[in-house]
Amino acid sequence: MSCFGRGGSGPNTRLQYSPYVRPVMVGDLKCVVIDERLRDIEPMAFDFVLNFARDNGLQMTEACSIPDASGDLPPAA
């Protein structure tokens, strides 16, 4: 759920993540947060991400809203 974009500098600056699927660190854990709004916007992408996690034996859990880097919560749907 990422693509290469323009601009910036450094090894991963061109890699841009979907606002609905983004990697985050929660403590010492590397996680991927999936915004449930993706289910309504693009159901096939939502299913792809969940199936990828299941097929690869990744741990999944439902959680509450997680603030973004600015500390703001995403707008409610």
C-alpha cells in the first residue's frame, strides 16, 4: 500500500504510504495501522491487506484510533 513519489532526499523519501495503511512503531513493535474507512473506500485493498497478514501468520488485532505524527486524531467517519 505504498508507491514511489517525487522529491525529497534520502533512501526512502520517494516511498509514499497510503493515508489508510501506514507503518508505525508502537513501543518496540513494528506495526501496520489500517484505517477501517478503507473497507468502504476500496474493499478489495482492505481484503488484500488482511489476507496478506493472515497468509503470512502475522498477528492482528482491532484497536482504537491512534494519533498521527502531529498528535491529532484522524477525523471521524
